Amino acid sequence: MSGSHMRDVAAKFLGSCAGLGYFPFAPGTVTSFAAAAIFVAFPSIAALHIIIPATAVVFVLGLWASEVMEGIYGHDPSQVTIDEFAGQWVALVLLPGGWFGVLLGFIAFRLFDILKPEPVDSAQKLPGGWGVMVDDLIAGIYANLSVRIVFWALSFSSITIPPL
């Protein structure tokens, strides 16, 4: 097996989040769901000393893998979903509300990732892997802040957050 073939296989595995990017419909949503499910299933991941370095590693791997996969599939291919994984974790960092917060974070991230309000859309136009990865990180920040605003607004109302 040649070095470039091994590089391509590794990039496809990492960039597609172990194959989730090849899901026949909505691979980005499937990967976001998987990231949220891992976040819920392993609560220790939510600790800042774990989630921030883990997201940074995913981001760096995503830069490399998406760059390689763009060479194979073209600009910002749908098979690359490591960006959704990283963005979803950004959307969930330190959110209140347990499973309800995770659900809102998942929905908000998907909305911002799909609708691409500025500067998410502009970030997508960055060259190579940067364009693939950065737009999802910004969408994750938007989602995180939006969910925080929802919880802040709920704190002034008589609406109660569902228990865990």
C-alpha cells in the first residue's frame, strides 16, 4: 500500500468520523447527533480540561483530513463531517440544563450550520481545511450563546426546565 493511499484512507476515516460522513442522508446531522450522544454518554467529557483539548485535537485533525478529502471529492465535500463533530462540541460546552440543554444545543447548532448566518458563511470561504472547519466552530459558538440566552430568558418566566 502506497503512502498516499494510506494517507487517503486515514483522512477518509478521520474526516468522515469513522464513516458517518458516508451516511446516505444528512451525514452532518448524523455526526452532530453522534457528537451529542458521546457528550451525554460520557459526562466527564464535558469537563473543561477535557473538552477544550479534545475539541482542539479534533479541529487540527479536521484541518488535515478535510484538506486531503477536498483533493479527493472537491470543495467542502459532504463526506467530511469532522467539522460537525467539533462544532457540536463547541455548541455544548458548559451549557446548563442537562439533557434539555444538549437537545437545544443540538437543534441550535444544526440550524446555524445549515442557515449559515454571517460570519459563518464567509468563514466557509476560507481556503482548504480552514473553510471546512472554521464555519462550524462559529456555528457552534452561535448555538452555545443562543441556548444560553434561551435559558436566561426562561429564568424570568414561570416555565420550568424539564428535570434530567
